[in-house]
Amino acid sequence: MNAVRGGGYPRRGVVLLEVVVSLGLLITGLALVGMQVNQGLETARESDLRTRALMLVDTKFAELAAGVLEPESDDDILVGDFGVVYPGFGWMMEFEQTETDNLLAVTLTISYDGDLRAEQIANPERESDLDEKDVLKDGAVLAVAYRLWPKPADINMSRDYGVDLTELTEGGGPGEDGEGSYGSGFLDQIAALLAEYPDIIKSDGSIDIRALSALPAEEFMELSSILQMLTGGGNINSMQQQMQKLLESGSDEERR
């Protein structure tokens, strides 16, 4: 009787060992599945952040092209964030002069910081205090893009062409017979367009690129092509003299 009862102990030990091994394999399998799920979620999150970063690259370059962003010097560095619209994202734009005159190399960096996101959501009115170190810190950079950017032409109607701003914006343009005080051709077109959109010219006589880019497409293309004619060909001095003569002749006719 004792021999039979004692013979069951090895079987119980084997069963217990099988249970322990099975439980261990189950736990290991669940851990591996959990790791895979977590890794998949993290990959999806990083992919979403990088997709947004690429979209924000296009946004900042569009602002640069429209004149919303403008460097103060050829080697300027601009830094900022996107506020509560895209919390946690920051950007840095570095400018560098190239071998070509009036052409700058632009490096745009987009970063993301979870702590910054929490701060912006908690306090939407907070002012941006990002610096270069915040954007470039380890693990923060999501995208880096490069672009060549032509500096806006420094066109000043008074300084470069001797144009009287008062006459140009108020009394210029072709008359009833099609012959205005500025003669014929594109000078009349300039006078007519600037009379219709006086905000294009600043008080110092320079062209406001931001106001120019805000014009309707047809007027923008027309005035842009005219301004290119004014600055193209490298014959600015003779063109300035021609414009001055036309202005003087127009003033003489008015005095008569």
C-alpha cells in the first residue's frame, strides 16, 4: 500500500514541472507580444511626427518665400515654435551666403519635444523662448531640409530711379489720351498699378515684398515682370536717367 502511494510522487512532480514551464512560456510569449505592440505604436508615433515635420518644412519655406520670415543679415539664425497649433514642434532656420551674389543657402531644422508640448498645452499663452540648443538637442530633430533662397531685390523707386513718390502714387498713370506724365510703355503700367495698390511702396520708397506677394495673381505677375525689367540687364543707370528725363519732361508739360 505504501509502495503504491509512494510511486505517485514522481508523476506529480512531472506535472508540476510541466505547469511551471508552460506558465513561463506563456508569460514570455505575452511579454514578447507586448513588446511588439509597444514597438509598433512607437514606430507609428514616430512616423506621424516625421510626417508632420515634413509638412511644417513646406510651411516655413512658404513663409520665407512670401516674406513673412526675413533674415536680418546673410548669416542670420531664426528660431521659433508653432504654438498650440502644433504643440511640441520647434524650428530653426540658418542662412549662409553662397558663392553667388544675392543667393543664400538655407538650412531648416524641425524638432519635437514632449516636455514643450505639455507646457504649451498647459499654458497656451506662453511666449516662445526656444534657442538653438533646444532645437538641436539629442533626440529632438525630426527633419532637416535645405533650400537656396534668392534675397528679395532691393528696389527703391526714389533712390534708384529718381521717381517722385507723390506723383507716382497719387498723380501718375496715363491720362485720358493714354499719354501720362511718365511717357508710354511699362512706366505708365507702373504708375497705374501703384496708384491702385499704393501699399506696395514703403514710405522710404522701397518695395514692400510682403504686400507685393499679397496681390491678386494677375496683378502680381504683371507688376513682378515690370520690376524684373527695371532690375534686369545690368543697365540700371541708363534706365534711371531715362525715367528721370520722363519725369522732368512730364513736370515741364504740367507747368506749361
